[in-house]
Amino acid sequence: MSEIVLEKVTKLFGRVKAVDGVSFRAEAGKFVVLLGPSGCGKSTVLRLIAGLEDATEGRILIDGRDVTRLAPDKRRVSMVFQSYALFPHLSTEENIVFGLKVRGMAADERSKRLAQVSEVVGLADLLDRKPQQLSGGQRQRVALARAIIAENGICLMDEPLSNLDAQLRHGMRVEIRALQQRLGMTVIYVTHDQVEAMSMADRVVLVREGRIEQEGSPEELYARPATMFAARFIGTPGMNLISLADGADGAVVRGSRDTLFAGRGAGLTLGIRPEHVWLAHSGGVGAIVTSSEYHGADTILTVKVGEEILFMRAPGQLAQAAGTPVRLGWKPESLHLFDTATGARTAEALQPVRLAAVAG
């Protein structure tokens, strides 16, 4: 077992509450991602788990044992930092086994572990090289190997890929995830990159201003965001959030006359993902194209509906000049409603009026 549990953990820096009553469980063998914008407190949560910061309130349990006040070396966790933190004067081999050497492990046991770990991370042929002779991805593998060789069941990773270019990040995401699954480690991984979170995590903990905004599987956060912040943060581009108003026959987009559904619109925000919007041949909602961006695999159209701007994501190339009038369609089940004042998802039901036409 390598389970981690946080119970109402709070961290104060003077009067600043960096972490505010955070509670979550990282089950043994799972890959848990702490996701959020810079400065939201996610790295502080990781440092609290590692013992590099002291919790002001709450409890941290590892395998059922309260480690809240334990020193870092007593918690049996490994950590990979944003910077590789390699010793430039040491070889790859010496960097990997440094921690074992400091702890006084016998040379034969160090050599045995080194052989196993270097093979797993693909460094067996690079053990004699110094860090300056390695690529960014190879240096990151050295940092991973140094964490793995300790044979702790828990590995904490603080934005380990942020210094790599986009193509290398993709490859390392695949490698880290495959390595975690092969070794059965419990990983808590901090990132501000929602693509990393969606592609790697078993479970995502979305953090905002020191608090948990939403927790769930990547699929849950994408399909049913609990708040407008979650809706906007997850997805590329994020979910369209459109202010509604009261029309003659029901809710309308602010500044538009096309009725969306029966009932009130004032005080509500409609959410629809760009990939769930298409150009309708008839019916639908009237809009004006403001710009078109061709990305190769898809095209992002920016359109104006009433007084609101939204994005539409279409596969392939979709040529639409600025100023072109279009009609937009979507399926009723793709719509989300939020309370504009609180930002929270609302339980109000959509009562279709012209949604059948919109879906056409």
C-alpha cells in the first residue's frame, strides 16, 4: 500500500492562506494530477506531502500513518523537481546512485539497482556521461531514475516537463505514464498544463486559490464541469461561456433574438464546447464570423452571436471569411448551465423550444 490522504490541510504564510482546507485521497498505484494556474497553491500542497513545508492545520497520512510532523526522510517518498537538479561534475551513474550512497547502501546492492533502473528508463548506454553531454529529455530521465532507484512506493513530481519543448514533452508524458504503470507507483504530479493532466491522470484535482475546485477523472471534468472556472480551464480551447438574457419566448444569448429554451435566461450562463458546435444548414442560431484559424488537423472559427463571442472547432480546413453570416447548431445534451453570480453548475433543466432546429 502507498496511499496518500490529506484531511483539511491548511498552510499559512503570514496572513496569506496558500492552501485552504484541502482534502483528497491518492489511492495506491494511481496517477493523481494537481492541476491549476500558477500561484494557486498546487506546488505548496506537494511540498506539504513531501515534508518540505509544515502544515498549519490538518493531517497528512501515508499508508494510514500520520506523517504531518515527520521529517522528509522519514516519509519514504521520492521527488522530481521542475529543474533537473543534477550535479554537473558527476556522471549519470553517480547522479542516480548519489542518494543511496549517502544512506550508506552497500556497493553491490547499489550496482544491482542501478542496472535495473537504468534499463527501465533507457539510460544503460549513457551512464558515463556528464549532464552537459545529455539532452533535456535524457537529463529528465536521470532525475526520474534517481527518484525510482530509492524504491519508494510514492513519487511526487513538480512540473517536471515544463523546461522541455512541446515535442519532447509529449514523448516524456508517454514514458512517465508507462513507467508509473509498470512499477505500480503512486504518483502525485503537479502541472498547469491541462493537456498533461487529461492525458496522464487517473484522477485530476483542480486547484484554485488554495482550494479544490473540482476532483474527478479527466472524463468527468471534461463532460461535467462543476463550475465555470473548471469549464474554462479544461479543454483546448476551453468551453464557451455565453451570457443569457430573457427573450420573448424564453432564454436567448445576450443581444440575440433566437430562443434557445423555455424559461429564464437572465442570471444564467450557457456552456458549450467548441468541438460540439457546427454550421447548421437551417434553423439554429444566427452568428457572424469574425476570424478563422487553420491549424492543420482542424480550424477554429471565432463567431459573434448577439453580444457574445464564441469559438467553433471543425475538423480539417473550413474557409469562412470575416463578416460571413452563418447559423450554428449543437445537440441539446452538449449544453451546460451555470449560475452567473456563483459560477456553479445549476440544476435547472433545459426546456427545449427550438433546440431541435438548432441540432439540425
